[in-house]
Amino acid sequence: MYDKDNIFARIIRREVPAEIIYEDDYVISIKDIAPSAPIHILVLPKGEYISFHDFTEKATSDEIGHFYKIVRKICHDLGIEKKGYRVLSNIGSDGMQTIAHMHLHIIAGKNLGKLVN
């Protein structure tokens, strides 16, 4: 069940401040407050989706397509396409998801090393 009081829902409602990178009617993107690289951006659908699985199951094809086009636009606008970047989503407890609102991390600005040791 979606928690309407999770930190991302509160950011979307402007109850908690965040440094916004991009926003439209369906997507918001913010800087991560604890970055793991020089560039660490979070991209969130504004709808009440718990995880990647929940989002891809319940969102419309238009919402999903728009979301991923915005992820690409943000990467392009940041100028990280040439050197490379990582896009990832933590899902569930084993995936280390700490906030139950679907979001992707865009991480770049240094050599990111191996994904999993």
C-alpha cells in the first residue's frame, strides 16, 4: 500500500524543500541530498507508485514512455552522455529500496566502478 506521507510524496506536494532539476505535470527530478557521485539526480513519477514493478504494472503506456523520455532528456541536459552514467532503481528490501515511491537514480561525474562487488 502506498504511503502518502513518504518523503518523495511530501516533496512533490512542496511540504519538504528540494533542489528541483526538472518538473512537469507527471515527473519531478531532484538532486539527491546524499550524493554517491558528483552528479546524483533522482527522477520520480508524480503518481502514487511504490516501485519499478508497481509503476510498470499500473501506469499507462504514455506515462511510462514520458517518464523514460524525461530521464533521457535530463541525462542529455546534464551533458553526461559522452563519458557515461548509471541509471538504477532499488527495488524492495534486498535491492536496498529505502523510500517506497518509484524513483530512478542518475549517477555520473566519475568512474563508477563495478555495479556489484
